[in-house]
Amino acid sequence: MKMHSTLLALAIHAGAAASPATDRFLAADGIVVGSAPAVPATVDDAGWASAMATSVVVAPQSTVTLNDKGANAFRQSPAPGNVVVRAIASPTELGVLLEWDDATENRFVGETDSYGDSAAIEMPVAFGAGQRLPYIGMGDAGSHVVVHMVRAMDQGKVTTRHAVAAGFGSLTAAPLGWMKTGMAWQPKTKRWRALFVRPLKAPEHSVDAAIVPIAFALWDGARDQRGGNKVLSAWHVLRLPGRAPDATYVAELAFGYGDGDVGDAARGQAMVEAICLSCHRIGAKGYSPPDLAPELTNVGVLSSYSYLRDSVMTPSAALVPNLNVNRHQDRTKPKDDNGAHAHGSLGAFAVNDGSGTAQSVMPGFGAMPKEQVADIVAYLKTLGRAPSSPPSPGATP
């Protein structure tokens, strides 16, 4: 649903030093924000028709197995889907409208086994040149995120939650009540719409910049989705009008779209299956017990090229938070006073190095030839995508 016209390219790159890599990056991951005197205030406001619609891929978050047999039955069944994103900025506010297909309207009615359809947007607390993007799964200890979530409730009501997070299980309520939200299901089209409107500048968090990273998450109550059990997107960027992008920041974000940034996916697949599958799993493929390391089934849909590169070369740079650090026992140690076994480190994605700093249990491959790293990244980026997907931008023949 993206427009690829000369006028659009000029709108995206106005004031920026364009390059082939940044052109490809912004065409693939950029969301053009329209301009209006005021942001449309409801999900069905006719003003949204003037905003460019961008289709963004979302895929199941499948980092670890869930402690819920019913939910696990649904976990891998949805194929990567799409959410349509529209955005408009006024002189003081930013509005984001999400729209997606959902055959059923599910609303939370209070029971513990009742799950409502929901949507959320996620933005880094801090972003800009020299600042890496947070881990897409609700941030990490070194790079936090702001999360705004709206959920369908009974009697047509909607609840909103505003929080900050530093990884799985760290969602903490935050005083971000200036966000205005809305959510409505369209019976004729069987589609949800969710609206998020916020000030461009606020004491707690501001987004008054030319390039604003953003990600999207959806929950389907019919599939028992809640918490970390959801579909989500990779990081994208809002391109706000009337502002000159920081060329350095755009160039950092655009890694993977330059000629030669990534290599040959077929060669990368051979290396991943020979090396990485000793700990990780890709769907049914893998030689280790489940959850020994983060699952890679949809990692290509959910990760940027730079995140994949850094995860191979310096895995401690952005640690994947442990979803359940106490899921394994160490039966070689004495039981405690209550007769319980000590917690084991098997399946821990990171451990304390003795100085109070967490380190990934995965060895780094910084000494690997860069051509081989580029091949691995090229293959990982294909995971979670349909086989018919076009070649990744920037790949070498």
C-alpha cells in the first residue's frame, strides 16, 4: 500500500542528504506523516483519508514457549500478517491510526480466561545518532521503551495503559496520561481501528523530531493472546514533516540497505544450521531443548539488519531479557530449607559476570570474517517471511 512516486521520495528526503542506502531504508521502513492543522480526533474521522496508508508486516513473538498449553496451540499458527498505519502531525500533536483484519470481536469481560483484542505502539525513551534501538520485545536494560496500549472491554468500552519497559516482565505504569486513544471494530469489514494521539513535546517524553522510531503490537483475544503472547512489527520510523533529518542518524538506521551490507542468504543458511541450531531453534529445526536460547522462527520479520549483525558479533550489546529466569532447576546443589532445588542457569539468556554486569551466554563471533557475518545476517533476515518475498535490499549477488 506504499506509494513509490517521485513526489513521495522528495517529501521523504526533503532537507536530508539522500543516498542509495537511505533511499532504500526509508522506502522499506519509513512511514510518511501527513500534516494538518489538527489531528483527527476519532478512529472514523474523515480526515484520516488524507493520510498515506503504509502496510507494515507483523509476526508472532515466539521467543520462548509459553506456560499455557492452549495459547501454545495458537502460537505458531498465524502467518505473518499486516497492520495498516496512518499518521498525521499538527503543530502540537502526533496521531497514529492502526487498522487490521480480525474475524471476531473479542472484549475483555473480567474472567481470568477472557482476553480482549488490543493494540499498542512502542517508542524508544531515547533515540538519535549514536543511540541504538531497544530490543523489540519491550526494550532491554540498556535501552528502555515507552508503551501505549489500548484494549477492548465489555459494553463497548476501551481501557488505556501507559508504561515504560526494559524487557519482558518489566512493564511499569508511567505518568503519560496525555495520550488520547480510541478503538472500534467494523462489523461489515471485520477490521479493528485503534487511535493514538499525543503531544509532540511533553516533559516525560518528546517526539518532536524528523525521524521517530516506532513499533506496533496486536493481540487477538480469540487466540488467547495477552502479555508477551502477541504479534508485533520490527522497528519502523515515522518521518515527520517540515523537519530536516539528522543524516548521521539515518545512515546508522539504514545499515543493511547499502550495497554489500549483507551477503548471500544460501551460504548464511548453511552456517546458521551448522552453528546456531546447536542452541537456537527455527520452528521444528534445532538440536537443543526448547528455550535453551531465544527462538529464531520470526527473527527476520522482527529485527533490523543492525540488530542481527550486533547479535552475532557482540551478543552482550543488546541482551534479550529472560522471560522466566527460574524455569530450570540445578539438582546438583543442596535443597533449601523448604525442600526446593536451587535455580539453575540452563536456559538463562544472560548471566552476571561477577561485577554486576550481565553478559550473554552466547559467545561472540566478532572474529568471524565480515563476509560470513554478512551471509548469516542475510539468512536470518529471511526468517518469518514467505518464500516468495523479494530479495533483501542491499544484498550482494
